Amino acid sequence: MLYSFILTLVFWGQIIPADTTDLTTIDVRKALQIAYEHNPEINQLTNRIRAQQQQQILSIGLQDPELSYVKEGIGKGTFGEQRWSISQKIEFPLSSYYRYQNEKKLTAGLEYQLQARKLQLKADVKSAYTRLAYAIENSHLAREQMTLFEQLSSAARTRSDLGEASEIDAMQANLQLSEAQNNLETAQNQIMNARYDLFETIGLDPEDQTYDISFPDTLHYIEVDINQNEVLQQLNHHPELRQVSQAQLAMSLQVKAAKTSYLPDLSVSYYRQDFGGDYEFYGFQFGISLPLWFGANKSPRVKQAHARKRETDWKFDQLQLSLKKRAEQTWHGYQTTRANIDRFRKSIQSRSIELVRLTQKGYRYGELDLLTLLEAQRTYLRTQEAYYQTLRDYYLKVIELEQYLQTDIIFK
């Protein structure tokens, strides 16, 4: 896949790990490290994997040997026999083998689940950071809007004082300035909300959530080309799908383990006997279990394992369809936002800037009225706002596609 840079949040970090103790600035890399360290679900899964690895060993099913003492034929100071024996019950080896392999597949499934959760967490952190970066850019736009209307209010007041425009124009310009001030305050509040959303996503300690934290990664337009076919081809390697695939293998092994319940278990005993002249005799005993009641306790177990295997097969098919749908929808959303951004950069942006410049000049020279200038400025601000919204949505689509490609496209 060719990644020619189309859009990325500029990331100037070094290759060395980020210092998570220094929280004066939080870039994407540091945010991800904090999230990996503090996310409860990831830590739970990590410990579940450790526990499951021990379950693999336990599944071998070794039973402790039994030491026993028997004394028979006891009379007045005499006995017929006394003996010490040690006994060991042994499950049919094939049962232990299949059970061990089943637990091994379950461990692999948990490891893929952990990979999937890390991919999702990475996407959540990057998305939260993207929304914060958008809120910051939106505040810059609100400040630009305020500057424009301050200039407009000043020009309208000057023209009104010179008698070249009515007092109504000056009042209307002041109203627009007040609205711009309100928009700026709203934009500042959106930054605060986005900050706390990011803090919650990464699990930052409340005591560390200060107003002094800065966020250096910003929205920029850099080109990236994502091939649809490659996205679809990578779906078969997605950890969510591989987790269920491991579950399928585990269920197949459970079926085999259930079938081995028809086979007999073994028992062996070794003992020393005393018939009154010290322990001069030895003996052993060997036995096998007889699965006579297989119709009641063996066959249902096999049927149950088959049913669970079929359930897992259907789950795999369902997830495969769901992943493909989500990937297709995300890729088409990416294409749409990319086309909108290209269109804006090629024509809309330059035209809207030129429109404001010409109308401002025309209004200063008395060639255009206030309404024309207001409409031109609103058009410029609307197109700028739409551009940043599209840029934000484009980031979110690329971040979502990263989960399917399992590679970093932005915030490398």
C-alpha cells in the first residue's frame, strides 16, 4: 500500500519512549502510553492471560497419589494381614492432551482479544485527540471571526461618523461583534470539554488534570492514499476475527475431548503385605473404568460440544460480515471526506478568501454596502468551519481504517 501523506496530525516526537511523568505537554504518543498503563480492561485482560496460561498446566489433570494402610483379620493380639499401598488414578492420556490443546487455543484467543482491545484503545485515544485538536482550531477560527468583526465595527463606526453610512450600519456591525464574542466563548468551552474527554479516555489521574497542559499535535493537511482492496484483504488478519478463529479450534478440540470420555480411565496400585512375618510380600493392582452409562453422561457431553462448535462457527460468519460492512462504510466515508477536502483546497478556500478581501476593499471605498460585506464574511467563515469539520471527520475515518490495516498512518 502506498501512503503518500495526505492528512496527518503533525507528530514531532522522538523515537525514545515518552516521559509520562512530565505532563506539561501531552502529545499523542504520551497519551497512548498513559492509556496503555491505566486502562482497566487492558490490565484485566493481561492478568486473565496469565491466569489462563496456568490453566493450561492445570488442564493436564494429574491427580495426587493416595497412600493407604489396611489391617485385616484382627483378633486377640493377632491379625490376618496388614499392608501399605500407594495408588494412582490416571485419566486416559488422549483426554488430557485434547484438554491441554483446548486451553492453549483459549489462551491464544485471549491474546488476540488483547490485541483487538489495544487497537480499539489506540483509535479511541487518537479520536479524542483529534476532537481536541479540532476544538483548538475552531477556537482559532472564532478568534479570526472576532477580529474580522472588530475591523468591520471600526470601519462602520468611521463611515457613520463621516456621514458615509447610517448609524444602523454601525449598530449592526456591533451586534455581529457581540455574536462573535459569544462564539469565541463557546469555542473555549468546547476545548475544555474535549480536554476532559481525552483525560477520561487515557485514564489520567484527576490530580494531574491541570490547565497548564498543552497539546502540541495539530490538524494539518498531508496526503495519504488508502487502497480499498488492501483494507478488505487485511480483514482476515484482524485480531477480532482471529480470536473467534481460535475459539473455533478450541471448540473442535472440545469435541474430541468429549469423545475421549468413552475411553476408560486407568488406576494402578502397588503395596507391601505382612501376613505376620514382617513385610515380606509385594503386590500390585491394575484397573480400568467401564463407561457403561455412556448414554446418560457421555453422549450428551459430545452433543453439547458439537452444538457449541456450530454456535462458534455462526459467530465467526457474523463477525466476518460485520467487519466487512464496517470497513466498507469507513473506507467510503474516507473517500468522501478526502474528495471534499481536495475540492476545498483547489477552489473554495482561495475564492472565499478573495471574496472577503474584495468586499472589504469595496466597503472601505463606499462601493459596497454593509450587508454585502457581512454576507461575504459569513460565507468565508462558513467555508472555513466546514473545512475543519471535514478535516476532523477525515482524521476519524483514517484512524478507524488503521484498525483494519493494523498499522499507524497518522501519529506514527
